[in-house]
Amino acid sequence: MEQEYQVPPMVFPGMRQHEKAYAAAYDLLARRAPEEALGLLEPALEAEPENTGLRTLRAWAWMIRAQLGRAEEELRSLVEENPSDDWSRHALGRVLERQGKLEEALPHLRLAAVMSGDYDHRAAVFRVEQEIARRQDRG
């Protein structure tokens, strides 16, 4: 039988409300609890709708929940506002890939891989290129 643990209440002395929401939501998303994270993010975003950090976490939550259309919309907006944000660009590429929009995903994935140098980002480029090639071979 799996034992359940109670998480102690979190205290963030000296932090503003949106910073508390960000920290707690990030922790929840890292633990794969998107619904709980969205419960913190939505009220914080009502108060600060343009907060990029909160919007990024909301997109991450939607990705985990497979709400890909919502995630895509948010990530497109984030990339448009900050084209050098490699996380948002990579996440947009992944969301497009998960929707089967491989040709549209590839430029975002390539750019994120170049900007970040991250192995996982390069692996995503390779995976999508290979899937596009397989589709062309079948087609």
C-alpha cells in the first residue's frame, strides 16, 4: 500500500503574490500536477495578465494536460513577444509536433536547438526530421 504524504504549507516571506504563485506553480508542475498549478496561476494572471513567467507556466500546464491548442496559442504569443526565448520556442515546436504539424514544428525546434545547444532540443530536431522523411517515403 502506497503511503500518502502531506505537503507542508509553503511560506515565501518578502515575495509578492505573483512570485508566490510562480514558485508554487512551478513546483507543482515539476511534480506533474497541472490542475493544481492552474488553480494558482489563473488568479495570479487575472491580476497580472501580461506576466511572462506566469504565462509560460500556464502553457506548460496545458502541455501536460494535452490541451495543445491552448498551449500553442499561448506559446505563439510568447515567442512573438520574445523571439530569443528558447524554452518557449522549443515548447511551441513540441506542441506542434504532438499535433502532427511536423513541417511547422521543425523551424521552431531547429532554432531552439541552435540557441540553447541543449541535447534534448537537438534530439527533437532529429526525431521530427526522421518522421518527415518517413512520411515522404510512404507518400
